[in-house]
Amino acid sequence: MFAARAHSRTLPFSLAILAALALLGLLPIDQGMRYIVVLSMAWGIAAVGLDLFSGYLGQANFGQFAFVGIGAYSITALRSEANVGVVPALLLTMALTAVLAAIVGAATVRLQHFGAALATFFFAFVLFNVLGGNTLDPVTHSENGLAVPPLSWGPLDFSATGEWLYWLAWAMLLAAVLVTSNYANSRAGRALRLIKRSESVAGTLGVRVRLAKLSAFVFSAVVAAAAGLPLSLAIGYLAPETFHFSNSITLFAMLVVGGIGSIAGALIGALIFTALPQLMQGAGAAEALLFAVIFLVFAIGLPDGIFGLLARAWQLAVRTPPGSRLAARRGSGASRVHVASAAPGPAPADGLRGPGGEDALVAEDVSVVFGGVRALDRVGLRVRSASIHALVGPNGAGKTTFLNCVSGLLRPTAGRVVVAGRDVGRSPTHEIRALGVSRTFQNPSLVPDLSVLDNVMLGLYGSHRWSLVRDLAGDWASRGRQRAVGEQAAAALEQVGVPAARWDVLASDLSLGEQKVVDIARAIAGGSRLLLLDEPTSGLGDAEMGPLADLLKRLRADHRLSILVVAHNIGFVQDTSDTVTVLDFGRVIAEGEPNRVIADPEVITAYLGVAEVGAEVSA
Amino acid sequence: MKRSFWLLSTAVAAVFVVAACGGSGTATSSGNGGATAPGVTSDTIQIGTTSALTGNVSGPATLTTNGAQAVFDKVNATGGIHGRKLKVNVLDDGYTAPKAVANARTFVDQPVFAVFGGYGTVPAQSIVPILEQAKVPYLFPYQGNPYPDTKYVFLMMPLYRNQTAAVIKEAIQKYGKGSVYALVGKTADTPQTVQVAQQATTDAGGKWLGYDEVNQGTTDYTPYVLRMKQAHPDFVLVSTTPTDCARYVTAMVAQGALPAKRILGLQTLATESFINAVPSEASDVLFAPGPNAAPSNKLAADCVATVHKYSPNTQVTMETLWGCGTAQVLVYALEKAGTNLTRDGLVKTLEGMHQIDAAPVLTPISFSASNHVGESSMYQFTSSGKQLASAGTMPIPDVKT
Amino acid sequence: MGLVGAAAISGVAVGFVYGMLAFSIVLLFKASGIPNFAQGNIATFGTFIVYLLAARTGLPLPVAIALGFLGTAALGVVIYLGGILPRGEAGTLNLAIRTLAIYLLLFAVMNLFWGVGQPFAFPRFLPAASVPVAGVSVSLLSVVTVAVALVLGGAFWLLYNRTATGLLLRGIADRPEVARLLGANTARLSAMAWLLAGLVAVVVGLLTVPTALLSSDMMDSFFLYAFTAALLGGMTSLPGAFVGGVAVGVVSNVVTVLRGQEISILAIFALLIAILLVRPDGLFGHGVVERL
Amino acid sequence: MTGGLEVAGLRAAYGSAVVLTGVDLSVGPGEVVGLVGRNGAGKTTTLRAISGTIPRNAGGLSFGGVSLPTHPYRVARQGVIHVPEGRMVLRGLTVEENLAFGAAAVGAAFGAAERERALAWFPALRPLMARRAGLLSGGEQQMLAIARGLMARPRLLMVDEMSLGLAPRAVREVLDAVLSACREQGVALLMVDQNLRLLSAHCDRLYVLAGGATTRYDDPAGRTDAFWQSVYF
């Protein structure tokens, strides 16, 4: 994934730039200058769209300008050949692009590592050839190029010479920035950043990873296609060379230099690097060299780009406490979420709570075989409701493998895993999550550039009916839903005892102990019946282990939560768990009360190892 | 914290605006001093040229621009035109539409009296509407696409489709009847070119074998050569960019698939860069029309001397002479248009030219209200031992399609 | 010998050019785990060096070619030391993006300094004869290309399988941190890999320029076909690169003859997507090094 | 004790979390020393700090009287070879190529003699020489990793979690092979492992890591299980 950190809440900065562009539009600048700024704004629309896919989702796309080409040609062909009005042409084009992007995207999002980069790069090469080829000749007139009919609507002349085109481009750029910002800062946007951090964690929190990736790809493609309208009107004539595949590299470079993952950065990059070459007007090659050098320097030394520099400088200038970065609280931050009196226990996920006696988890003869190695060998285990059950054993005994089976990350080769009366052995992760089974991870993959509250809200990803359209409409549309989720997240943070002052802090600024606690809050947010903890104590000093033990006991006592904790520290197990299962080489070698089990010689041997093979063991 | 944040944003906005104004300041240079026409002052005539100084056609484009500049320097050195010096603002468009359009807009704003020269179809096609609307004369770009209903656009070389018909008729007359196969690049009016070629072949009693269309930047031309070889043509017509023509012909030699009689081409093949790029077996069977005489031809002597004197490190090739010739025509027209120079006056002067030898290196030039293509005949080119030779001329009648 | 057969044979010939460029891409990937998007332009740059020495300064061609090798090898090392090594732990995607920047940089340099007068005809070093092979007259250049490819492939196979350096080069891409723990100087080895890739690039450039004519964007479409070939071969298998190259060459030429070039490009694109979906490790590779 | 590994006051951290607050340990030439401690106490971090894989915040480290460089490959060339946790075999290479890699990395020879010596220590590897290392079982990979380490002519071999995922019998085999190989080559051995009893039976000295610091126990064999249980749990 692309290493650079994404930024939240950068809309004020983008709006400032748009305000500047508006001011510039009012000034009596001449036609040449006006044309340059319109061109820059068109590139800005494409760059902002791409930033969602490459900045927030962290996926490479070296062929994005092909969609601008598709947009420009399709709108112009519809208007000139089929003399369709401009608005229907734009909408039809965006629909067409969405379908095409869905097809190409379906393949691209499945590709690993740089497969996506290469596939999109080749797609742009293919499009360049198709535009110049003869299959689409009747539409694109291939090399002859396609003249763009001038656009006017009543008295407003949107053609290249009129000044209204400037405002059309500005309005579309404003729309693109708003919609993309909403997407990036919405629940769907946060899910993208979680996928960028770790796809498996996203899966366990109920995110349909491939669908999320595809919707981001289609969204950025549609925005790019929309950029085709102002671009085609400005240039007035479309030729395949205008959409040469190297433009896609230039577009991606603008993102890297402007500041990827911040929307405002993409805007800065696009505006500077479209206007600069035109203004320099010198020999084209010299300015191309300068651009390439700047791109390389930023890719190596400043992956956060110009926006990153500005953000850091701003942070130094104002010396805000290191915790709350530029992410000025704007909407759904802590201040807005008034903490209702802490609802007793994690709000029950619509009554999934089992009656007292029934078991939260029953595992019967669960076996897992990895290429000849029996990681789990007929493991049986029972977690009574509202109890803490520890799963212990030496390294490599199969503890995490068992957790993966219960949480759906791994499908057991044999045996049954029963949760709330249902065998979930075969169910996908988000279905198991919906049953109220939540888990944490050995290293708590929180999204580093999201605040604590935003991270915990991600835990509620699967629990509410959400739609992408409402996300795009922005906070006001999903205000009600946003506040409800905010409150549930706050309630979870309350329970695990994270002070409200820390809710705005970026996850990257938390200590390891704090991260583990937030990870638990994320797991239990939105109601959880069975909490699976994967070595919560690993990496913690003794000082931090005490409070964690108290937290688990409090969750069990006050909120009747059933917990299965994988742990190493025998002391921690004795202190917290009601019952223990000891695993060694994938087999259960002991079960029952912690103190009794720990005294069992076979357990000691498993832990302390054996001096001589088969030697008689002295107590 | 929030209030001061907005402070930063507006500060950045202000900086951006100032920078932009500064930028725009330079773009609008001095307007026209109270002279007779935009771009003309008491002692200067401002001309604009947008040409592909970078990109994959930068070679020929730069040579045409330098050739013309030599003529303008000579005119300025010998007193200018009616006492006015010719100032040329040359901007690079890298053979891409967006840059060409930007340059055209700059010329309209500057303003320039007229736009002269330039290389290639794409830039020309993209700026004709802008210049026509701004009533700025656009004179003699190096390309053969028709712009029928334009008042301010004047072309020099005969249109591609007319060249195609003429070269086939002339070749069959000169080398005897035979079959014709064509390779056509996706240039401007590809469909017409093919139709015209087919018609010309049958009219001259030849046999039309078919054609292939190819995109620019093809890596390997062997498949196309194999298709052509199967047809065993006497003549092969090649009509695409110089680079792709050279690659196709080189592949023909490699596959031993040279045509029985001649390789025919348009003006792009009658250039040194093409002759040097292909094996001599191929260049020796070349037959193509050229808009201007070869450097070795005595008609080119005046231009060769001008270029050597005023642009010494510019190599004298077909493209250089084209630049020189078209510049001489411009100078001739400006002088004839008299002292109170207006754009419409220049148009009227040009349209009044009939069979004028304004530039010895070109063929006689005539324009009229209905015909804005200067040349109606071209030089016949063959090559032997990598030396271009122009022997006689051939008429290029207008083909009605 | 039908048209399709002739196209197939010519496809094999050009396939070996794609194969060698793919080979240099795989060579770098095996040693440093980076997909080098600038490999095509490095080949063009090397060819420019030879052209300028031979055509402009009049050096005899063999001397110019030798200096060309030297220059491109040095270019490869400079690119590694200047562009890849600093903050080298930034992840394969960031490194891939840097190679894109280097692609643009080399392209701009070539245009700025040697842009005027392109495309240049490269001085002829092979007679333009051709050898009839099953009815198709294959150019001497293609025969030489195949020969050079086989010799080069053999030499590198020996280097990789019979020498300690070769073994080190193959090993460091899988787990560089383990290689360091055993005493391997991974920086020096990666620099060597970039040097070798530069040498192979010049060979590819010299074998392409006679037909493709020397211009800044000479290798653009070659590069994309070569990358597809490398992936078809599995990105980690040296012989696989050649097999992939020939496959891409044959498919593209045959489809071009039958349906025209546009459809052939679409066919190769479909082939690429199919490989990446069905067998991300390509045909010959094993676990593609996951360093993202 | 010159000639061996001297570590004094070693501090190391991951980001803001300080793991080692002050580790002192020494391994004389030819000695066998064990480093034990609860899971997460920082055993692996200690080896990583010594081999230079992670930066050392503070502390003096020397081997054979010469201070240890910071680059891992220079530490290796000074004779300190670290067989990392999780074995880390080079999956793309065959077993024989992994062994050859160990020698080539430090520029040592790998001929028939070295090959036979490796197979003498680990006979189980003999039938697997041509197999791709990624396909070996856990135990086989562990043997290969150690054999590969020995091919690099170490003067001190540091082995991290040798018994991880190995059946008790396999642990014995591997440990016996390592001990005899080291004794035969005069190589000192520093072992990090869970298998407390095994280590106390074979190590000259044990260091227990807790709270980021080490406590030294000179006579490990004499200690009772109850003692270790109290220290360990």
C-alpha cells in the first residue's frame, strides 16, 4: 500500500484554494490566462477523484487519465453526433464510465501488489490506441480528431472564449472536492483507510473489502470522466495525442508532489503543474525535465508532498498539542457527541444476548491441517456465557489458529464451531461479526491517521444499514446515523476507560497499551456477545497488565460479556480467567480451573520443556 | 484553534491570487500602438508561430521554423518591409492540441498580425477555429488537410488527396501499368485518401489490390509487410508519418518484399530524414512529390545561401527549404499589401496572386477567393545512392470527392 | 506457408526482443523486488549514447558500443544509488513510483538534449540481408537477435546457477534482512543488479533500433509488451521471460495480421489481465515476492 | 573474558515503547549460554539489537575485544551469525543453495567438504538437498537455518527460538547436532528458547530477562524445577 498518511478534514484548506480561484475569476485576466486556469481546474477534478483511490485506499492507478479521455470523447460525441443536450450527455457519460470502470475495476482490485499498477498503465495505452484506431472511428474520427461544439445556455456562453466556462469548471471542481471529501471522511472513506492498513482486519470488522475497493475505483473513474467536459470545451478539439498514456503518469505525479491522501494536496499538485508549463511557455522539454526531477525528489524525500509540508509547518507554527493534528474537529468529533449517561453495558446488538446459562462458544473436534502439518488436532473447547476463558500454551501451539477459525479468517478442516446455536465454521467473517463475535489482533491494526473515535466508529461498520449515496451526500444527510454511531463509539470508549480528552488523538500517537485498549473498544462497539482477545498482553510491561486485567473483569461483571483470551502470561491468566484450556502442538492437554491446570505436570513440561526424552519428571 | 485555521487558509488563497496575477501580467504584453492593424506598429510587424519543437516530430518542425527565420532575419537586415521589422514569436506545441490551442490564444491576446508556419495535422486542426474566429490570418502550415469554408487560412502544399491521385497517375505514366497496394496511417482524411487512390489507379489503367490501416507507434511492421507481399504489387503507396513510413519500408526490405516497380509516397517521403532512415535498396525505388525543389537543385540556390548566412548551424534539408520558401511568399505578400497594412488587406493581396514565382524554390503560387491552396504542381522526386534528386514537376489537379 | 504461419515466425523473432527486455526486468525484480518501469527508457538512453558516439563524434562503432555499455551500466548504478537506495525501505509501491519518475526524467533528458532531428537512423552494423525460414524471409537482424538472446540467457543462467554472486543475487530479493544477517552486502549486490540490467538494456536497444529508428519514445510500446511477457513468465523465472516474450510476440503478430493492430493490443491486454487473475505467479514463477 | 561477546547496559526500543532497559551478558569463546524469560520480555529484541537488525539506543557491545558495527552484514562478517526467529529460509532457493548462500554471503568457500560437514551435522537434510526450501517442514527448516548459519564460519552463533513448533524429540536432535557442531568448530553458542529445562541441562550459564534487564545464573543444571517455575511464571 502507499505509505503516505492520509489526512482527515482537509475540506477547509481545499475551499480556501477554491476561494482563491473564484477571486482570480473575477479579475480582468486575459483569455490565454483564463484558458490555462480552466485547464488546471479540469486536471484538478481528475486529480481529486484519483486521490480517493490512490491516497485514501492506497492503491496505484497509473491509467486514470484514460477515463478523462473516455469522458471527453463520449460527452463530445453525444453532443455533436447525437446532438444530445450537455446535461444528459454528462450523465449518460458518467453512467457509461461507471459500467466500464466496474468491469476493468473488477479485475484490477483482485490483483496483488503492483499488478494493479501495471494493468491500469496498460489500460491507458489500450485506450490511446482505441481512440486512434478504427473500431470507434465513426465516433472518435480517430486521428482527424473531433471538433467540440461550443456550448451556450441562454445568455451564458460556455465556449472557450466566453468567461462562463471558467465558472462551469470552477463549479464542477467545487462539486468534485465536496463529494470526494464527503466520501473520504464518511464511514465508507474510513473503511478504505482501514483496508489500506490491513485487509484482514477490515474483513473481520464486517467490511466487504473487494466491494469497497471497486466502489472507490468506479467513483474516481466517474469523477475523472466528468473532468472531460470542461477539458473538451476548453481545448475545443479532441485528438488521441491529447490523451496520451503518459498523461496518466503526470496525473499520478501531481498527486505525489501535491500531497497524496489529502484531496487539497491533489488540488495543489494539479493547479501548479498544469499552470506552470503553460506559464513557462519555454521549450517544452526543459519544463518536462524540471517536473520529472521534482516528482522524483518528492517520491523519495517528501512522500507527504506539498500539503504534508504545509500541514507540518502549520502544526509547528501553531504548536498545537502533538495529539490533535491539523484534523480540526469539524463535525462528528467528541465535542459534538454528548455522552449520554453511559448506557449499561455495550448497547446490546438487537438482543443477541444469550440467556445466562447458555454457552457463548462451543468448539467440537476442531482440526486444521496446513500442508501436512496438523496445526489443530480435534480441539474441544467451551466458553460459558459471561465468563472469561483463557487459551494458553507454548509458542506455535495453535492458539491464534483457533481464534482465526472462530472469527472466520480461517475455515477449519473438520469439526464444528457453534456460536449462539449456529455452526459458523463455514460462514464469512462479516456474518460471524453480525452474530456478535468480535476480536482484537496481536498487533492492534488501528488506522494510524484516524482519531481514536473514528477508529472505534469503524468497529460499528457492519452494524447499521448504510448506503454509499448517503455518505456522498455528506454529514448533513447522514447526521442522524453519524451521531448514533458516534454515541455508541463513545459509550464503548467510556466502558474501556479511555478518557474523553484522548478521543481526538490520532491512533499513531497512542502508546502500545492504549492501542490495545482502543482495539478492545473497537471490537465491543455496537454490542458484542463474545470477545476474542489475541494475546492482549504481548509487548505490555507489568505496569500496564494490571489495568488490562481489571478491564476484562469489569467487562465480564458489569456487561455480562463472554471473553476468550489467548495469553502467555500465566500470572495474568490466573488473575483474570474462570477456566483455562492448555494447547500444545494443536492438542488440548489440559482444561479447567487455572490454578489446578497450572500445577498439572504435563502443562509444566509443555512450558518448561523436557530435559531428557521420556525422562521421569520431578515435580 | 478553528478561527486561526481559517486565517491560514485565506492567507494561502491571497498568495495564490497574487502569484496568478503576476503570471497573467506577463502574458498580456504591450497592445498595439495606434497603427493600422493589430500586431502592427510603426516599425514592427508581429508574427506568431506555433510549432512542434519537442515530441517525436521535433526534427522536421524545427528545420522549417529555422528556414523561415533565416528569411525574416535577412529581410530585417535589409531594411525590413516598408521600414517595419518582422518580429516572430515562436512557441512550442509538442505536436499536442492543448498546447497548440494555448499558443493560439496567446497570439490572439498579444495580438499578432498573423500566424505563420507550424508543422503537422493535429496542431493545425485544433487552432484553425480559434484563429478564424479571431480573424487572424493563418498562413502555410506544413500539412495537407483541407479547410474549405475558412477566409483567413491559406495553405501552400497541395492537399494529401490530390497528391495521392497525382503520384499514382504520374507513376503509371512513367513506369507503365501495374498493380497498387497501399499502407495508410490514421492521418487526417484517411477514408478519402483511400477512395481517391483507388479511383486514380483504375483511371490510369492500374489494378487496385487493397490497403492496410496502421496506428502510429506500431512496434513491428512485419505482419503488414507479409499481408502486402502476398498481393505481389508493382507499386506500394505509403502515406503515414515519416517515422512509420521508414519503419514499414525497412521491414519490407528485411522481408525481401520490395514492390516490382516503385514505392510511392507523398511529400513526407521526399525528405532526407526518410531517405537516410531506410536501406538504399528501398530509397532507390522511391517516387514521391515534393512541395519544394531539392537542395541540390539550382532553384534552391537563393534559399541555401540565405540559410547558410543567417542560420549557419541549421542543416539544409527539404524541410528547411520549405520554411524558407513559404517565408519568402509571406514577405512578398506583406510588401505588396502596402504601407497601411491590414489583415483583410493581406487576405485580398494573397487572393490576388495568380501564378506568381514569389519563391523560386517553390512552384508558381496562385490563390483566389475560392482557392486557398497556393501550389498546384509539385516536383517529382527519386533517389539514387541516398541522394534526393528533383527531376521536373507534375501537375496536382484538384480531385473532387 | 500461410499468412498466419509467416506472422507466427516473425512473431517469434520480435518475441525474442520482448523476451530480452522482459529478461532485464525480471533480473532486476529477482535481485531487488522492484518492478522497473524505467527499463525501456534506460535501453533507449543507452542506444542514444552509442548513436551519439558513433554518428556524431565519429568513433568506430565497436568502440562506441563498448562505451555505450559502460555508460548505461554506470547509469543503472547512479539510478540505484540516487533514486532507489535512499529511504529504500519505503515499500515496493513507492519504489515502483520512483521508477516512473525516472522514466519521465530520462524521456525529458533525451527530448531536451537530443530532441531536434528525431527519429535518427542508426548506423548500419548488419547487412540488410534476410534468411528464408519456412517460406518467410526472416531478417538477419532477427536471427542475430535470437542468437544474442540465447547466448545472453545462457550466460546469465550460468551466472545465476554456477557462481556465488549469482546465488547471492537470487537470494537477496526473497528476504534481504536474512541475507544481511548472513553477511551479504545487499546494497552492493543491488547496485550490481542495476548494472547488469543496464548492460542487457543496451543490447535490447541496439537490436531494436535498426527497425524501430531511434527516438525518445522508441521503447514505449516494446516496454508494455515486455512487461506482459515478464509477468507471463512469472516475474521470477529467467527462462520464463523468454517463453513469455515469444508468446506475446506470436499472439500480437498473428492477431495483427488477422484483425489489425488495435485488436492485437486488446488481445495482449486481455492476456495480461487473465495471467494476473488466474496465476499471479505467472507460468514459471513461484511465490511472487510480497514486499508491499 | 576477552575473545567473546560482551554486552553492557544495552537499551533498545520499538518507537516509543522501551523494551530493553539495561541488558548485560557475555558469551566466552566456545561457551554455551542461554537467554530465557517470559514471552514478550525482549529476548528476540536483544538478539536483534546485538546483530544490528534494530538500532541500539545505548550500551556497549563488543566481540573479540572489537566493538560490534551497526550494519547487520558487518556484524556477520565479524563472526557473529544470528539465526533469526521463524527460521527465515530463502524459500526460492533449494536446500543446497541455502547452505551455499550462507557461505557465499561472507565470501567463504562451499565445496564438497563443507557440504559433507553440514550433512554430517544434520543427516536428515541429505535427501532434501534438491528440494525448494519453502516446502520443508518446520523442523527441517530449523535444521537448514542453523546449518546455513554454520556455513558462514561464525565464531558466535545466536539461535532464536530453536524449539519453536518442534516436537520434543526433534528439539533434542537439533540441539545435539548444534552442540556437537559448535564444539567441533570452536563456535560459541547463545540460545534464546522457551525450553527452560533443556537449556539449564546444557548451558554453562543462563540469563533470565525480565523488566528489560538480565539476571545471571551461573549453575543452571543445579537448579530445581520449582526454582525455574517461580522465576518463569
